[in-house]
Amino acid sequence: MLSNSIWRFRLSIIPGSLISFLLLLLAFGIFYTLFLNSGFENFSSVLITSRVQGLIKFTLFQAFLSTLLSVFIGTLLAWSLAHQNSFRGRDFLIALLSSSLVLPTLIVVFGIITILGNNGWINRSLLYLFNFSFENSIYGLGGILVAHVYLNASFAARSLLHIFESIPKERYKLAKSLNFSTYRRFALIEFPAIKLSLKSISSTIFLLCFTSFAIVLTLGGSPSYNTLEVAIYEAVRLDFDIPLALKLALIQLSITMFLVFLSSNFNIGISNIKTSSNQIPWKEPKKLQFFQLIVISIFTILFILPLISIFVDGFGANFIKILSNKLFLKSLITSLVIATFSSIFTVVFALLISDARRNFNINYRVKKTKLSSFINILISFSGNIYLAIPSLILGLGFFLLSQKFQAPLLLWSLGAILCANILMSLPFALSIIYPTMQKVALRYDKLSFSLNLNGSKRWLYCEWPYLKSSVAYVFALSFCLSLGDLGVVALFGSNEITTLPWYLYQLMGSYQTKDSAGVALILLVLTLSVFIFLPKVFKNVANR
Amino acid sequence: MLQIDNLKYTYDKTLYDFSLHVKENEIVGVTGESGSGKSTLLDLIAGFLPPLGGSIIFKNRDINKLDAEKRPLTILFQKYNTFEHLTVLKNVLLGITTSLKPKASEIIKAKEILNEVGLKEFEDKLASTLSGGQSQRVALARSLLRDKPILLLDEPFTGLDFETRIKMLNLVKKISKKRGLCTIMVTHELNDCKLIADRVYKVIDGKLVCKD
């Protein structure tokens, strides 16, 4: 191997490692700041109170239950979709499943309340048809589970469908010729194929539900259904009890750090790879076909109804009033600016971190030693920091730092929101960009050595053609995640610092139903348009 | 005798029309360019694709209407013939019991066949630890255990090194002749066909043309 090229590889480790180092420093800084300010001597007294123990138990319980249900339903749906390859609307349903990842949680909550709320569509229909309605409130554990499963089962289904469809067709042919039953087929072919991904998808969903904020805040209902994350928010914004918030944050941080470090090498399990249209060479028995179609139909109805409700209710809003409201315009512009910057940073960070990681994972680029393996683990961990330090805790850390350094709160808040949005998108961005960069390196390293392609030429001929669709997808994904996030802004939100989700939350909180329906519709249309059209626009520009 | 007459299928504007007769104890080789439809022929015979017309008669019985699993044949693919998380013995036993609860006599039979393909000492190893040639031997052993009179080989030894490929081809020939099987081997390697096949066909414009 050419020594020049080796040195180029070794030097290219620096930018990505530097970013990882800064992210780890940020995590450590926040941990340290929280620790310093939490009053360590009273820490154990907080931990043993029944309220805190109840919070920890409920947070773990709802995350466990949400994960179990999401993974079960997601697997069932992905399996049904893989075997029902030719019904009309399949592509549309899969596109919807993909978009669930970027749907603003507040929109989902809004839709679920419109359908399942006390005065929702179902109760109103029952009342009209049978003079009967359900008394059970959507607020509480039920509501939290419904919203979590709504978002995460779709995410699991979309990720698993790709794996079901990548199972070599020869396996199915072999199983068919060996007269496997449906159960045997699943046990011997399909389950072994999805097993590894199930593990990473489950850990991702568990962490997302463990640190879930907007859903629990809006659907939790009473303090008995609070999670650690919401309790931190309430301690800061409602009770003004910063020491308690810090202690709770420290407890949550310790648990999530532990969980993320355990699974630091996992793949978050999403891709922008299109699903295959190849038919699995196995004609299902009629009863099974019926069952699979029922599963798909039920899920489609349940998934689409809340979205339709947002359109139906949203159309009744007074858009002239909404669009002429200065606070709305300010929220919209702030959201768009933050989303643009956070997407740019996310893409750049993901490219640099992936480049550093692939150098450590390809033996001829960087020799494997104990030190290089350790650095590699740290770099992987730095990309998943958000799962350990959710935005609310990040916001709390920034809040404390702003007090210490006495800088303008506006600046710190915008910095915190931007930072949180980048960290939030980074695990997804890395799971999309890293595998492609690794593949490109393995495929083209030797060829580019022999042709002496280095620097910008290598980027132009070898990297960019394969990365451009992933980059466009990551940009759109990051933009939408940022657009819909109600995390840090919940701590800093005011008339001075406001984003669209915060503005919507304020409207919902003050029972301005019509206006909130209109804003929800605008946010939904904006998110879906960006998610669907931005990669296409990007592709056209890149191909010119 | 396996009689395939005017077995029709259409894909991507090409009409395939295959006719082929294979006697017991005979090995027929089918070659052709990539995408010419060689594997389509095997998929049609095996029941993985529904033909538009034609017949597949074996021992005076039209097997064309039978489901894939009920046809008197067994097939070997180029890849993915084994289940990596199962042992060699279990992979072979899947040929007769998918519940993997074999009788003692079935285990003895499977072990005998593993011995026949030269894998006696590998029976407790996981399939994931085997080389390409060894994996194909496992698949061959399973095919033999199934005791079906028709053996279909879909580019089974492509990708193996020269020496292993020759060994495997000779093994197939020996076993096929010993058991009197009707064997059809699809490959793009004409030399492989010449080594073991009694007759060689080439797929040209969707039809089988005899090369001898």
C-alpha cells in the first residue's frame, strides 16, 4: 500500500475525531455542571423518596411496554407487507411508514386526541349511532402507549421490512422445496435474519420512549403518569425547583448513559434504501393471506386516521388570522432558520465522523490496536450521545452554563436548541451515511490508489456519486426532526424565543382549538413536503 | 424419464419455450449467457414460477400442477443452501424432518450420507464455519437424503476454486450415476458441462438448442 495514501487516511481521522471529542466534552461538561450544582451531599435522600422511585419505575415501565408493543406490531406488519407484495397502495403505505420518523410528536398527539379523545371522532360517532360513549380518558398510560406505538411501530416496521425483503430468494425456494410450514419458515429463515436488527431497533425504541417528552407531557395527564423527563421540566418551569430538577436529571443521565454505552456499537436501523418489488417465491395459503391483509388494513386505518383528522380539522381554521399573527410568523421563521443550520451541521458532522470511523474499521488504513479500538468505541458513542443526553437535560445544562457565564439568555437558548437538534439527528444520520462510506472505501480504495485519485478527485469520482442520495435524505430527515422538536424550547420558550411546535403547544394549552388545528396542519404539510420533495430537489441540483 | 414439452414463460418481453427430455441415469447440462433464462428453466421445473403452458411429465405423471414441495425433485443453488445457525447434521436432517425431531434411523441415514460426501467429521459443526465447497457438500447430502429421482443444480459450484469445483463435479457425477437420477445442471461454464454431462444444451432466444 502506498505510504502517502496511508498518511492521508491517518490525517483524515483528525476532523471527525475532533468533532467526536467536542461532543464528548459537551456531554462531560453538562454531566459535570449538573453534578456540581446538584448538591451531592443530599443526593441519596432524593433517590430514596417514594416519588422519585415511582418516577423511575414508571419511566422504565412505560418504555418497556411501549417497546414490547411497538416491536411486536412492527414485526407483524413488516412480515405481512413482505409477503403481500402486490396490493394497490403498498408503496404509499411504505412512504407513510417512512415519514412517521419525522412526524412532529405534537402533531401525532393532536391527531390521537382528535380521534380517541373524550370528544373525539370515535366517541362522537358512538354517541350518534348508539347513544353510548367510552368514559375512559385518553390521558394516562393508555394515551402514552398509543402515541409511542403509533410512532415506533411504524419505525420498526419500515426498518424490518427492508430486512425481510433482503432475505435471499433462494432461501425461500429451498424452504418451499423442503416443505417448511409457515412457522418453520419464520423460525429458520426469517427470525435469524431479523434477530440482530430486532436487538438494535428495540434498544433504540426503548431509549426514545425512556426519554420521551412531548408525548408524556401532553398525554400523561396526572403526576402519577410522569416520567423523569417531564418531572425535570415541571421542576424547572412549574415549581422553580432547580436543585430537584438537577438531581432528577443526574439520575436520568446515569441510566441513559449506562444503556447507551452498553449498546454503543449498535446500528439505529434505518436506511433510505428503497424496498424491493421482487415477489417472495412463496404463495401464501388463503387463510394466511387473509390474515396478513387484515393486519395491513387495520394498521393502515389506525395510522392514517389521525393524519386525516388533522387535515379535516385544519381546513376549518382561519388561515388569514393565523398567517397574519406576528408570533406565528416569528415561530415559523425561527423554526426554518434553526432547521436549516442544524441540517447543515448534521450532514457535515456525520460525514466527518463516518470518515474517521471507517479508517478505524478498515485494517489497512489504521492498524488495529487496543488504543485504536478504544478511540473507535468513543467515536461511535459520541454519535449516539443524544440517546443518553436528551434535549431537556441538554437544555438544563445550557441554562446553568448561561447563568455561570452571564451571556444573553437568547444566545444560549438558540445555541442549546441548535445543539439539541444536531445531536438528535446525528444517530440517524450516522446510521445512514456510515455504511455507504464504509462500502465505498472497501470497493474503491485499491482502484483509487492505482489511479492516484486523492482529495477532491477521489471525493468527486468515488464518494459523492454514492453518497449524494444519502446526504439529501439525511438533510431532509434532520430538517424535519428539527422542525417538529419540542424539547429544549420547552425550557426556554417565551414570546422572545419561540418555534412552531412551541407555538402550537401554547395554543393547545390555552384551548384555542381552531387555531391549533390550523397550525398543526401547516406544520404537518411543511414537514411532509420537506421530507418528500427536498431529496428530489437536491438530486436534481446534484445531477446538473 | 423426465419429459418437458413446450414449457412456456414470458419475462421482460422474452417468450421462453423450453422442451427437454432427460433419461434416468443421465446428466444434462444447460449453458447460456447471463440473463438468457437458464435459471428460469429450473424455477419452472421446480414449481417456483407458474408456466404459461406446456407439460412436465415424470413417469407418466404430469407434475406441472403439483406444488413445489410435492414435486419429485430436489434443487441445489449457487448460494444460501444452508442455514448458518444450524449444525451440519441438522441442515442435512431438514431434508426429511422440518420439525428437527428425527428418529434414530433417520440420524443414522443422515450420518451415512455425510460420510458419502466426505463430511463425517463435520456433523456437529455450525454451517457458518464451513468453506464454500463444504457448504455445497452439505446441501448435496441433504438432497440425497431426500431421495428424490430428479436433481436440479442451479450453478451450484460457481465461485468455488478450480480444484474444489472439479472434486464437487466428480462427486455429483458419481452419486447421480450410482442412484440413477435425472440430473439437470445449469451453468455458464461450458467446461463443467463437458466434464460430467451426457448432453449439453444452450439457451438461445428463449429456446433450448442441443450442442452435441
